[in-house]
Amino acid sequence: MLLENLKIFAVVLGSLGTFTLVANSIPQVQSEVPLELSFGADVSPEELMFSGEALYNGGGNCISCHGTGTRAPNLLTDHAGTGVIGARCGNRVAGEDCKAYLYASLTDPNAFIVEGFDPIMTDMRIQLSNEQIWALVAYLESLGGEVTVTGEDIMATGEAPGTAAASG
């Protein structure tokens, strides 16, 4: 009986050790805090674009939903034959240019739901500052299009009343 219990104990211990080894070999996902951004009226489109790219791929956490094979439209590749987001955003809503469409999509995401997707995105003003949102717009415009975001856009829009945007 003792020998049988030792065999069971050895199998359980070996199984636990194997699972522990496998679990510890899986890379861990680390969340980044969004970059704290502060732009003036003289900010260049390139500065906005590079800051937006860092947010998209890092602290903004956009890639978790808008990456390949995820639960929202992929913004970095040709989505359903319509081109990358910078090329298609100006054609999504009649009478609205790319910059206005992207800003509205980030601040009122339920206004423009892409067919085949659920309205799961939240208003980005809850977690991002106005500067961060405009940096994302500039980055998304740069993907297949021309960056038209300027410092005046940032100064003309502000935080939504009652929202506490994260500043980093």
C-alpha cells in the first residue's frame, strides 16, 4: 500500500513539475502606462505620428483589439479589401474627412460601427488625454494617407466634461 501511494505521489509531483515548467516558459504580457504627452500649437505632424505609434503599440493598448485576428477591425492591414485605415478613413462617412472621422471614432466609437463587429469600444477620453487621442489620429492617418493633424486641432478640442483622462 505504501509503495502504491508513493507511486501516485511521484506521478502527481511529476505532473505538477511539468505544468509549472511549461507555465513559466510562456512569455508574460506586460501592460504599459500610456505616454504622458503635452503638445503646443507648433507640434509637427511627425512628432504626433511617432507618439501615436508608441501609444497604439504600447500604453494605449489599441493593438489588443485592433491587431490581426482580433475582435475589432484590423487598422494596420487591408481590412476586407478596403485598404489600410489611413487610405479608407476619408471614405467611411460622406462629407467627413479622415481626421474628423478618426477623432469621432475615438471619442464617440458607437457612431461608426464597422459591419460585422460589435460596439465594444469605449470613449477613449476616459483613458487618454486629448493630446494622446490626436497623436493616435495622426498615426492612423499616416497608415496609407497624409497626416493632417496640427497643433491647432489639439488646441481647438479639449477634454470632455466629466471625464478624467489619464495623463500617464
